[in-house]
Amino acid sequence: MELVNRTGLPSQRRLNFRKWFRNFRFKTLISILIIPGAILFIAPFLWMLSTSLKDPKMVYIFPPQIIPNPAVWNNYIRAMTRLPFQDYALNTIQITVLCLIGHLLTASMTAYGFARLRFPGRDFLFILLISSIMLPTQVTLIPTFIIFRYLGWVDTFKPLIVPDWLGGVPFTVFLLRQFMTSIPIELDEAAKIEGANFFDIYWRIILPLIKPALGAVTIFVFLWNWNDFYYAVIYINSQNKWTLQLALNALHRSSAAPDRSFMEMEILMAASIVIMLPCLIIFFFAQRLFIQGIVITGVKG
Amino acid sequence: MNTKKLSRRNFLRGAAVVSGAAVLAACAPKPAATQAAPTTAPTMGPKPLTTEPITLRMWHWDNYMADGWKPVNAKFTEKYPNIKVSIEMTEYGEYSQKVAAAIAGGAVPDVTGTVAEHFTNMAGQGQLTDLTPYVDATKFPIDDYNKGNLSQNSWGGLLLSIPYTADGEWWFYQVDEFKKKGLKTPYQYWKEGNWTWDTATMLAEQLTSGTGVDKVFGWGGLGTGNYFEMLPYLASNGSGFFDEKYTKCLLSDPKSLELYQWGYDNRKFAPGPEDQQSGTPQSGHVMQWLDWSPYGLVYAPQMPFTYSYAPPPASPTTKKFVFCGDAPGFGILKGAKHPDESWALIAWLNTLDACETIFDYTGQEPPRISIATDTGLWQRNTKFVDSAVGLELTKARFNDGFYNTPKTSNFVEMWQAHNEEISLAWADKQPLKDALNKANDRIDALLKEATIDQDRLYWTPS
Amino acid sequence: MKKTSGWNRLSLTRKEAIFGYIFILPWLIGFFALRLGPMIASFFLSFTEYAIISSPHFIGLANFVKMFTDDPSFLDSLRVTLTYAIFAIPIGMAISLAIAMLLNQKVPGVTVWRTIYYLPSVVSGVAVSTLWVWLFHSQFGLINLALGVIGIQGPAWLRDPDWALIALIIMSFWSIGGGMVINLAGLQGIPTELYEAASIDGANAWQRFWRVTIPMLSPVLFFNLIMGVIDTFQYFTNAYVMTNGGPGRSTLFYNLYLFQNAFRYYKMGYASALAWVMFLIILVLTLSIFKSSPYWVYYEGLRKR
């Protein structure tokens, strides 16, 4: 569209107005399509919040009470004391933090090895790495379980943490490696001239330059571990070692026994919100990093 | 030198080594812990317990029962200050899985709750310690226990767990509604000898009213819930789940069909899957329903209405009352680290004082006949609603007989197969006869792969 | 005078190679010990009967024979998983593309809307399962309440064998935010000149969509499709927490059935067999998608035919 002369002839101005109006109509149309969808998407969160604050007697009534009045904040206390959630939070945090450190370290090390170092078999091993991205976990599940059992690690956190210290996940290694290859090799060379060895280059040059990718990986690893249920349910047995996901599952099942389908919804919703909260908080603080992370994986993948 | 490419040979060698190691690990004997633990008690007198500080892990599936055990365990710790007890709950549906995972992982709990299919799972795989030596050594009052309950806790002639209660399922009903409509109550029908399936559903019809979320249901319905309900009804009608020799499943027997037909024909008076909330007893919308006897106490604070009980109705053909056979107990898994101390706790739970405390907190009838049929015990429990009737029913249960869970190692899968077929029939997706026949065939197939403990299914005093 | 140590006498290439192996050592150990090794081991296990508390014993092809001839649960789990894939993946991709296109316009507050659509995909796990169990409650869940407002009597959702899987499919549409953002980035990468050129050639909006947007987005769509297939076979938490495979077997996802065999019924040999069958199915599916890609996936504007 050509630039319109604002001080043009009256007919020109009419043309401008029609263009603006069409634009406006178009944008309104789009908004009309976006807004109901957005309402649909946010409604579950609001409903969850609403239920969590309701008096138990007001949960199963018709017509439903949309805004709880009074807001029963005590539900959250009841939810958190029904089971020792503080212990489970500590367990989950412990696992997540240890996984994060190990994952970032070993995945970036591996990525650096493949990106910058030459060694016999590198290309072959890299192909193995990439093809293992698509390896479904079930194929390795049972023997892995047997190995951990033989080591006496079942019912400990080790099976959940140790894999993250052994190269993390092929996906993140691949991602980081792609990032690293986009860093100009001249930086490496310059550092080598100044006497840096490979480890220095890795630690002081490469890592700082791939911060966005590391940030994205951090977020992925955090979410994966915080929300993991599958491995937790397989490897953890003792109640004192439960993670938050296992605790919520227990809470859910204990209030919904098969022949007693009476569920204390307000407590379940309160507990669910508390468990979701760290993910939401981190998201809000690192929004851009999040979106960047998704974009990186999708576009480069 | 050849550093060009990692040679294929070396690579394959490495892979072979690791995979070989993995397979060897699989074939390796169980971790040391499982083998080192003693599996039998000493033969001469009670052994002194350890003096080291230990914590016994007690595993169970029903949250509210912890209320009764906590004070009892506290008294146990008072007596043995170095032994603490920690109760861990796993929801019923996940219980076997959790136990199996613990066994597989080599870290079993000390005192393990057992019941029905969870018992047959553990016992059928030989995972429980024989308790007979402990019983003999400590002169445990085993004769005060009903033989049928003990059978439910035995396998291959060995006593593998001690019952901690002998509860059963009762027919609960809302008293006021019957009065309002001028109907005789189930209890009255029972007393005058007319309490049958037909009476129950006749009452259900009269009590059903309304639609939608306001609908009131005359009864709780029958079908795919609980085999504790179905099996006794089958026995009442002269059928059963298996024949007494465990040669075949009897679901496709015409007498079995009569039972299912009864449930099927009267679905309209019962809540369906769409009545998720109003179909629960707590909602107050269900006028009669089958439930576990301890709930006579548990429901008291929850229900805004008065309720009472009768036995589950008898078959109209035979007029025979059969209760469900369920005597959950506690056993000691092989590989438990402190079997002697675990036994001490189990024995403690069965003392008179402990039984009464547990009964007071949770309404669980004591497993010992002498205690459970003691009038004073029931009278002293002021929390148990209509305890006089409760006592009558407890006595009736021992007299009229009950039907135990079949002792097949894969009963879980059998009941799963049953539910899958029957739920389709209930949803009108297949005819009832077909459902029963299909379930029957699948269960027969499972029977062939099962380990079975040949024992009576139907227990009467005789 | 310093004696040259053994290390210093190595050539630079040798040193680099050693460093290389050191850096990838954690991954190398993990790869052999936790991926390749177990993969091979589970292959052998699939020919055994193994109850973990006893030793495995060889039974030849019995597991596979049983799977395909005598196991209705296996066939049902395949049916359930494939049904889910056929509906959830294409519809989910369509929805996420549609929303991405809407959000690609310069509408006021687009960052707010983008956040709202993306937010649900940030949370997952048991908390989300629990929330949707409540949403699908047959009498007081938000969905049936809303349907009731417009006069429709909602089904019993998770307790109706006909509707339970549909409920899970609907639930999956809530989490399309991740795919949406990728699509958005892809859309923003399409040069506007292409659209202009198409308009000049007389293409209408619909044709512009199919001739410009879709081809330019095809690598992204390709990626989403493959990940969708793999993720569907990994589907577990919702099926376990919300329905446990029921009612009946209407939500018995493959991964759940595998889990039940391994950790509930103690049939580890059979579960290994199931895992390998699953692997082969995924392989076949992804290879087909790869094979078909020259026909519809365009890389940097070049048609690979």
C-alpha cells in the first residue's frame, strides 16, 4: 500500500477512512474470534481457583456459585496439611535441582564435545545420538529398572537423578550443539592462542554465549522434573519419599475410592493450584525465554 | 595408528558387554537383603526383641483406619521405646502394584496389610512368611478366630497373615425415609423372614423419585463395583464364582444369570455413571446401599440422616443369607528386616485392649470371636450408630456363613475381565447373557494360568 | 630443565581426541548403560517369561503369539492409542495453526492473548489431570454445566465408555500452546513478498493459505506431526490418574497397558515384547511420514521431488 498523503484531497481522505475502517473491521473480526477462544482457555484456571476457595457445601450445588462468597482460604491449609506436603515439596525440589545441575553440565559438555572437538567416531556417535532422540522410553524401561534394582537404587531418588548426569537427554544435547556450532570458531582460536585449553574455552567462552539456549534447557528440565509422574510412580515406594505429583495422586485417589466417589474437590483444587504455582511463576518471570525456547526447538528441530 | 574411526568391532563389543551385563543382572539372584532375612521364627519361646532404635513400616490402603492404629501403635512404642511405627497408606487400587514394586526393589515394608486379591497376589507368589511358628512360640490365641477368616489368610496350608478385623458388608438404609413413606424397614423384613432381593427392589421402587440432580435413588445398584457384593449373592442363589474344586467359572450358570438379571432389571432405581455426585451415600440421595460395616461408625458425623442396617438380602429362591468373606490382616513379607519385631506389633494389634481401641475409633469389628460378640463392647461404643443391630449382624455373619475371595493368584485380572464385560452390558452395549458368557470364558482361560490354593469358598459353621 | 611429561609429548590431535572423549564421556556411559544396553536386553527379554522375583525363562515367540492372537487388551490398547492419534494430532495441529494465524495479525493486546493461549501448556502432570477430572464431572463439572446452560444434557464423560476417550482428546486441545508458538514463529518467518506475489497472481485468501502458508510452514508441521506420533505412544499420566484405562478398556493407552503388565501383573517378559512392538510401530509410522515428506514438505522454498 502506498503511503497516503495525510493532507490529500477530500476524495483521498475518504479513501484513507475506508482503508482504516476496513482495517478496523478486520481487527475487530479477529478479536471476536480470539477472545472467546481465550476465555475457553483461561476458564479452567479460573474454575479451579473458584472451586479451591469454596465452602465444601457449595461445591456440588446447582446453579454453581461462580465467585465464592465467603472465600475459604482455609481450604489451602486443609489441603497442605492433609498430607505432609512440605516434605514432598522438599523431595521434589531436591530432585529437580540435582537434575538441573547435572543436566546442564553434562548436556553442554556433550554438546561441546560434538560441536568443537574432533575425535575418531565423532560423526558416527553423533548419528547415534540423534537417532536416540526418537527412541521410546518403554524399550529401555524394564532392563533399566532391573539395573537400578540390582544396584539397590529402587525406592531412592537416584534413578530419577542419575540419568540427568549422564548426558541429560539427547534432545537437549542436540539443541545445545546446534547453538554452539553457530558460534564463530575464531573465538576459539583466539583463546587457544592465548593458551586456553579446551575446558577453558568450554567454560569461559562457549557457555556464556549460549545463555539463551541454556535458559531454555533449564526451563524444560525444570518442567519435566517438576511434573514427572511416570518415573516417580515406578521408582518411588515409601511415602516419605513421595514427590508432589505422587502426593497429589494419592490425595486424588483417596478421596475418590471406587465405591465412594465423593471427592473433596475444594481440597484437590487447592492442592493442584499450589503444585502448579511454581511453573506458572517461573513462566511469568521468564516469558520471553520460554517462548524463545519453544521457537528454538521447533524451528531448529 | 588407526584412530580414524571407532571400529565397528569395538563398538559392537562394547554394546555386547553392556547388554550382556544387563541380562545377567536380570538373571542374577535377588539382592542380598531378600535372601539373608530369616523366614521362620525360633522354635523355643518368644525371642527377645532388638534393643536398637528401629522404625517399623506398616502398609495399608484405607486412610481412616490409621485413626485407630495410631493410638495402639503409640502404646506399643511406650512398651518398646526403641521401636517406632510409621503407617504408610496406598490407595486400594494401587496397593498390589506398590507391594510388588517394593518386593522387586528389595525394600519391603515390615508389617504389610493383606486382603482378598492383594493377599492372593502376595501369597500366590510365595512372598509372605509363614506365621505358624510365631503363633506356636508365643501361644497366640488362634482358636478365637473364625476358621473361614483364617482360611482367607492362609495359602498352601500355611498361615500367612493374622486378621485384624472380621468385618462384612451390610445393607445400609435411611431410616426416616421408610417411616415417611410408611414402609417396613429391611431390618423388619429380615426379622419376619421376608428379606429377599425382590423385597429390596420393591422398596427401591417405592423410594425412587425425582429427576436430574434432584433424583432420589431407591437403592445403590449392583453390577461392576465390588466382588464382595456379587460373590455372596451368587452363593445365596446356589451358584458361586467357581465351583468348590476350582475347575471352572460359574458365571454363565443360569443361577448366576438370575442374580445379574436382578441387578440389571432394577438399574432404573439406582444411580448411573452420570450421577457422579448424587449417586453417593454422602449426598443423601441414595436410600439403600451396600457398604462395609465399620462405616456404621465412620458415616455418623458425615451423614445428615439416620441410618440402620440389615444383612444383604437373600435369594428369593433359597432364602439363604450369605455374607461376604473378607478378613483383612497383617502379614510379614519375606525379606522384611525385622520379622520378630513385626510379629510383636501384629500380636499387639490383636490384644483385647487394642481391639477395643480400634473398634472405638474406626468401628472395625475385632477379629476375635469372643471380643466381637461381646455385648458390652458394642454397648460401650457410643459412636457406632444403632450398635445393637450391629452386634446382631456380626453374630449372624458367623452363623449364616460367608463366601470368601477365590484363592487364585490372578484374581485381580479375573475381576477386571468380569467388570469389562459386565459394564458393557450395564451400558446396554451387549446383551447380559453374552457378557456373562464372555466373562466366563476369559476367567476360565485365566484359571488355567493361575496358581490356586484349593480351599473352601463358602464357609458356614458346619 | 623440565622433563617433557608423557602428556606433553602427545600430538595435538591426540590430545583433542582424548578431550573429546572426556567431554562426551557422561553421555557415552549413559548411552551404553541406559539406552543401548537396555534396548538390546529388552529385546532378549521379550522372548522370556520374567516375573522379576524369579529368573527369566525362555519361551520363544510365545509372547508375540499371545499378543496377536489371544490378547483383547492388546488390540484394544492399539485401537485406543491409534484412535487418539488420528483425532488428537490433526485437529490439534489445525487448531494451533488457526490460533497462530489469528495471533499473527496486529491486534491490540496480542501478547496478552498469546500468553493466555500458551499458559495451559506450561502446566502438566497430575495437577492438570485432577483439574480436568473436575471439569468433566458428569453433574457439576464446568463442561456439563455450560452445556446445560444451552440446553444440552452432557454425557457422563470419563465414566461413559463411549465418551471417555473423546474427553481425553478434547483435553489435549487445551495444551496446544507449545505448537502454536512454533507455528507463530514459523508464520512470522514467511516473507510477505510471497503473499503479495500470490495476490498479484490473483490468488484469494484460501488459495494463499494452501499455496503459500502451508508449504512454507511444512517443515514445522512435519516436526509437529512426528513429535505428535511419538508423544501419543508415551501418553500415560492422564490415562493412569483420570481413568486407569477405563471404563472398560476405552482409555487403555498402549503405554498404560505396558505399565500394567510390567509393574502390576509382573509380566516383564511380555511387557518387553509390548515395548518392542511399539517401537516397531512408531518406526513404521515415522518412516512413512519421512517417506511421504518429499511430497509435501518444502525446505527453504525448494521442492524436493
